[in-house]
Amino acid sequence: MASEEELFISISLESYRENKSNILRNQADFLQSLKRLHNLAVLARQKHDLKKRLSKLVLSTLSEINSIQDKLPTPSIPKTIQKHETKKTERKEHFSKYDDIENELRLIQEKLKQLNS
């Protein structure tokens, strides 16, 4: 006889096998998820370490650049020439940005024509 805590249910063999296989698949999926989660944690740790290394390298490179710049003599360029050079470069950048926008707009218009035809 079964005690009050125990309960017996009759299940067909086919249903039992199907449910048992579902449970085993779920356990396997859960273990694969844990494995991937562990890999993500390892990759996050490696990413953090690489960021630290990169930061140190950038700082050392900047300090080297500053020390080299301190050793180099400063050029003496008249102010009129300096102003003239900066104005030219600004105009070139403006045109290149405008051309990029125009090219992208043409591509989008061509794609729209192809879709509509």
C-alpha cells in the first residue's frame, strides 16, 4: 500500500519514453547553455585583460610621442600662412562629406527604382 506521501500514476510506455527523452534533451540543452555561459565569462575576462593591455600600450605610446615632440624643435611659421592652410583643409573636408552623401543618396534612389520596376 502507498503511504499518504506517495502517489502512483499509470503512464503508457510511449508517453513515458517521449517525456523521458524530452527531459534528457532539456538537460543536455541546459548543460550546453552553462558551457556557453562559462565561455562567455572567459571571453569577458580576456576582453578586460586585453583592454588593460591596450590602455597601457596607448599610454606608453603617447608618452613616447610626447617625449619625441619635446626633443623636436618648434617650427616658426607666420600666422598668415597658418590661417590660410587651415581654411583650405576645412573646405576639402566639407566637399568630401557632401560627395559621400550625394553618392549614398544616388544608390538609395537606384535601389528604389529597381524595387518599383
